[in-house]
Amino acid sequence: MDRKERMILILLACLNFTHILDFMIMMPLGNYLMPHFNISAQFFSLIVAAYPVTAFFSGLMAASFVDRYDRKKILVSAYIGFLVGTILCGLAPTAGLLMAARIATGLFGGLIGAQVLSIIADVFPYEKRGRAMSSIFLAFSVSSIFGVPFSLYLANLISWHAPFIFIGVVGIVVVPLLIRFIPSVSARIYLPETVKKKT
């Protein structure tokens, strides 16, 4: 792989790291959040479920129209919305606002995973996709091995707000690099009707 391809993989892996860590860190933070907000385990479970449920519905709705637009624009827009939601989670003063922030984060986060994989499929030739995919999914392992323990360390050292702010800060650094290095990919060139016209 050349330098440009490696840069794309590093940036998408960093994006995936923050995206996955935001989802994974909620459950371990229960010991901090439940006494802080004085909420029950049942209500906390709803807060945890807010992200995956809203991500599912946003991904399902986006599937009907997202291929009409540039994948890079969708990815960057969704990632910025995701980061705003994550930072709001870290700043939430009440359990209700934390729930609202998790819902907002899930709405944007549901678009990210599919766009990352689509960009990999569009940018990398067939013979390089296996290596590219493995590099992207390495972020899951790094989130589990490093991200979660480090986030809990920050929570112990500072407060439960710190892991969300940490994710937000890393994401803010990544966004301008995504804009700079990720190529624009118009999904419309792959639509069946376009292919028929070319043939």
C-alpha cells in the first residue's frame, strides 16, 4: 500500500476507535452514573440501549437514500454529529439530558459504520480490501484492550465526564484530517441505471 492508502486506513481506524469506544464505555460507567444521577439500574439500562436502538433506526432509514450522496460528505457530517452528541453526554447535568444526548449520538452513529466499509470497498481494489478491512476492524480490539481501561482510568482520576470528553477531543483532531485526506466517492456511479447507460 502507498502512503495515501495507509493514511486513509489510519484515519478510518481512528474514527472507528472513537465510534466503538463511545458505545462500549457506557456499560462500565454504570457504577459512576447510577449514584451520580440517583437512577435505578432499569433506567440506566434504557440509557445504554438508547444508542444501539436509535442507531438501528437511523441506519435503516438512511439505507433508502444515502447512496445518492457523496460517501465522504455523509461520513464527515455523521461523525461531526456523533462527536457533538458524545461531548453533550459528557456535559449532561441530568439523566434525562444524558438520555437525549445518547439518542442524538445514536442517530448519527448509525450512519458511520456502513460508510466506513463502503469507502473501503470503493477506494481500495479487490486484492487490497482484505488487508484494509482487517486494519479497520483492529480498532475494535484497540477499543477493548486500551480504550475502555484508559477511559475508566480517566473516570477514576477525574470524573465520569472525562471519557466522553476524551473521545470528543480525539474526534475533533480527526475531523480536519478526514476532510483533507479521505477522497470523495459518489455512490451514484454504482447505481444499476448508471451502469446500464454505460453498457
